[in-house]
Amino acid sequence: MASKPDFKRLRKRLFPEGTDGLGSTTAPEWPPDLFAFAALCAEELGVYAEYAFNAGWDTEGYVFDNAHLAEVTRLAELWNSNLFTPEPIHEAWNRVMNAREYRRDWRQDIMLMLAVADEACSGVGFQPPAGGLGAYSHIVFQALAEKQQGIDPGLPHLPGSLCWQVPPSVLCVQPKTNTPSVGCTLRSASNHLAVLPPSSLVATSGLYDFFYDTATPEIYTLLIPFPYDSRVATSIPSRTPTIRRTVSSALPSLGWSAAD
């Protein structure tokens, strides 16, 4: 563990043009940007793996108690309601930026920023239900629709990254669909956002159906044979009852056997 963490170095690495693109050093106003910073700090310093953030059986030493979770939810809802970074997050950011030694208080601040930014992005990247979820899920979904139609969405790194000011050459942030229930990794510390390597190592893309009828029971299936010979892999819309027949018909050509 580093005795004197250099958070300003990490900030400059993630925000070469400032947190607002104009040289600002204050807390980011865009939740995925704050998530990227907090996740990078947690990863590089191993904060996510510390006892206080994992020992759910310890009622005295565990940080993520009911009061903490309620505060995370409150701040995330506040962020979605007015689209301004909540003041407690600015205070946590400033404490981290001014940290001069390895102390527990700023470690809690890092995990608070990560949790609030993650919760503020509930549903981001997926079609939000009518009147449901927060503002950011609607903003991102609209941006993805505009990007797919060739319109500049204002988020320059879509669909490879949800970030606004964090360059994809450093890291990417993507929507998340699954959180491991076991294991002590950074992946287990978030529910809605995930950190990916730079776009030079992992490139992501997506094709979104923005006119999807939720009343129609369709599932989109991508069949990829091992070892990843995609000549016979196809992405097809199939109604649920025909999925088994579609998969079974493809198996012989792949050298597989159908298993009930």
C-alpha cells in the first residue's frame, strides 16, 4: 500500500482536459466519469478488498450498513433529480484530493463516490420503462439512439464508453447486467456500471432496437462456435418457443451434440 497516495496524478491521468473539459479540478458532474475515477483509485490501491468493505458479518466494523446504503440511495436520487453532483460528493472528492497519508476516511470517500455514481446510473444503457428509473438512464438511451442514427449525441465515446471526459485510451465504462455474488474483486463492488480496459485492448459496440415492443416475447441470440469461428454464427430474433429448435439445428454444422 502506498503511504502517500497521489490522487492528483490519477485525476490528471483520467481528466487531461479537466473534469469538465475546460480545466476544472472539481468533482465530475457526469456519473460515469466519477465512477471511472473512484474505480481506478479502488483498483490501484486495493481499497475495495479491505475488511471494512467486505465483512458483512461484522456489525461494528462493516461500512456498508443500512444507514450507508440509505445515504447512497438518497444521493443517487438527488443527482438524478437536479443533474448536479451532490454536495457530499464534492466534499468527499476534496478530502481525497487533499489526502496526504493512508487514512481510512478517504478510503470510505472513494467507496462512497463509487457507490453513488453507480447507483445514479441504474438502468443506464438499456431501454428505461416509461416513467421509470432516473434521468441518466433516459439521457444515455437517447444518446445511444442518436449515435445509431448518425447524430452527434454529445457523448464522444459511445458506444465504446459511457464516459464524457475520461479518454477511452485510459479506460472505458460500460453498462453492467450481472454482479458476482461471491469473490472479492472490483466487479463485485458495483451493480450498474463496469470498468473495462482501454479501447485499444477491448473494443465494444452494440446494435440497439429502439422500437422494441416489450409485449412481444423475442430474444436475440448470438451463436458463436468454439474456437470462435464465426462463419456460421448468426444473430437472429427468435420467439422463445423456437429457440431450442434454432440452436439444435445449428449444432450439427458446428460439430456439437444437442443436449436436452
